[in-house]
Amino acid sequence: MCCQVLLTGATGTLGSALRPRLCDAGSEVVAASRSPPVDGGTDVEWTALDLVDGTGIRDAVSDVDVIVHAATAPQGDTEAVDVRGTERLLEAAADAGVSNVVYVSIVGVDEIPYSYYEHKLAAERAVEKSPVPSTIVRATQFHSFVHDIFETIARVPIWPLPTGIRLQPIDVGEAAAAIADRATPDAAGRVPDVGGPEILTVRDLAETYREVRGLRRPIVRLPLPGSVAAGFRSGAACCPDRTVGTTTWGTWLESARRERLEAGGRR
């Protein structure tokens, strides 16, 4: 169904994957970012929007049918962006008569007492309480997120890792496809989670990464106390009944390795 869609967080990892999929679905996309690119292409209209100070929010939501809210700040002030910013966006959406706010959340936010997750859960509750019709989609971690973590330790001679933690990584493109399907004027409330094709421990993930990269680093179990680590070890960040993605961790890594080699050859 063709409609006008505002996409927040449009320059982020998920937002970049959502933009072409929303366009392919026939939507007219308004892509929002604090710092829109100078040359963002012709497929979408770009607008400046700052969830923290409210700049540009009301202009951005005017005349849109659906908001796909993918903006988040996992390494920043998550309360200011994910909670207060979401509240500002919802207030403007209500005044503008938006038909559906699609909020992108994370599997396990209601079970793992990690501060970022707690703020995502608070944002979910704000979405649910808002008079604006809404859809909440929770997804598991992206392959690229897990990969970046291993990249930071790749040169360390010994890898101390919380080997018992369980994750269910998904290709960001596959997650984006599932989320884009919800970007219609018909709100659906809390919908089934979106997860990758396999549940793996951090040891599993590290061993596959090590093999694909051709490394010989020893993996040492790092005990992590506390309720956050316990939640991840229990599988609370996974959705075993919702293996939507098909790209496995090993397949994704091989693809990333080939892209790295090709990029090196072009330099």
C-alpha cells in the first residue's frame, strides 16, 4: 500500500537498510536524521530532526501516514533519545493525526535489566499509552553488531569472553524487510518478534569468527556476575520460535570477508 512514511534514524545501520525496502514497497519516504547527508540520493526526501531538543519534529510528521521509528542511542544518552525523544515524537504524531507509529525495539527488553533495554521498554510503554495507533516490533541483535564487538578484540592475544551468553543474530536486511512489512496505515499493536536463524553462545560466535578470519587466538571464559549477564545466559535475548532470518552467522561472516577483500583490491 502506497503511503507517506517518516523514517527516523534513517542514516543508522537499520535505517539505511529500511530506506530502500520502504521505497520498494511503494511508500513515499521522508528520511529523518540529525544531520541529513548533503547528497542523499533522489529516492527519498531528507529532513533534519533532533529528538533531544525537538527541532524539526512537528515539520517532519506533518502530512505523513506512518512513522517508522528506528532512531536510537545505544552508546549515547538513551533516556534523552529513546524515552524523551520518543515521547516528543508521539505527541507531535498525535497532533498530526498519524495512522501508525511502528516502533522498533529489542527482544528481551522486558527481561534483562540493562539500562539501555530499560529505556527501550519505557519507550515501548509510551508508545502503547499514546493515542496514536501503533505497532511494536522487537528484533534480535544484528550480525554487524556482533561482528564489530569481535573486531575490537581481534588483535588481542587472548580473548576473555562471557562464553555462556546466548544470542540470535539476524542479518539487518532481513530484519528491515520484516519491519518494512509493518509500515502500513493499519496498526497491529505488539507483533511477533523477529530473530535470526540460529541461537549461538558467545563461544560459538567467537569460534566461527576466528575460523573465518584465520586466527588462532585462545578463547578464555570470562565469568560475568549480575542479573544482566544472567538474563543473556538464560536466552532472554532470543526468540527461538521466531527464526525469521535465513542468513546464518557463518554465511554472513564469509560475505563480509569477501567484501573486505574486494574493497582491499580496489584500493
